[in-house]
Amino acid sequence: MRTLRAGAACASIAVMVAGLGAYVVASSAVPQEKTIRIVSERFNYSPAEVTVRKGVPVILEFTTKDVLMGFNLPDFEAKVDIVPGKVARLRLVPDKTGTFVFLCDVFCGSGHEEMNGRLIVVD
Ligand SMILES: [Cu+2]
């Protein structure tokens, strides 16, 4: 009887320690998501070149200075409309390295076809 109770106490301490360990691991494993602000206006993005790390989540935050714009990053199937007066947010976890073109996919005027930028994903 005594042995049984001692065993149970040991087991519950073990669970508590294991739980504590899991908590510490979990809190240090959650990366702080960096916000990258991109301002669009006819017919460019500023910055037009954004560098991020593979596997590290980022929040892309968009605003437009003038008209409705789009942000489309086909290689990551990521897109969002950028509406005047609002902030558009896109969470991205880049899963491959390289240089990827993003572009405006909402017609915004005569320079729309040339409105693009580059996302560079490094290891
Ligand atoms: Cu456009």
C-alpha cells in the first residue's frame, strides 16, 4: 500500500516535470513573427524587395496610398487585396529558398502590368 502511494506520487511529479518541460519548449519554440510593412502606390511597392528566412513565419502588412491594389505571390499561392484606408495582412511561412516575383493582380492603371517586386527567401 505504502509502495503504491509512493509510486503514484512519483508518477504525478514526473507528469508535472514533463509538463513543465513541454511548456518551456513550447514557449521558446514559438517564434516572434516579424511584421514587414509594404506600401503600395501606382505603380510600385515600397520596398520592392523583401528578404525573409525559410521556415520563419512573417506577417506581410500592406497599405495603399492611392487606389485598390493587389498582392499576388504565385509561388506560395499567397494573395490579398489592398484596399485604400485599410491594412491588409498576410501570414507567410516560406517553405523554399529562392527569388520569387510578386505582382499586382488588380488593374490599377497604365503601369499596372509592370507593378511587381521580389521576395527573396534565404536559409
Ligand atoms: Cu495593379
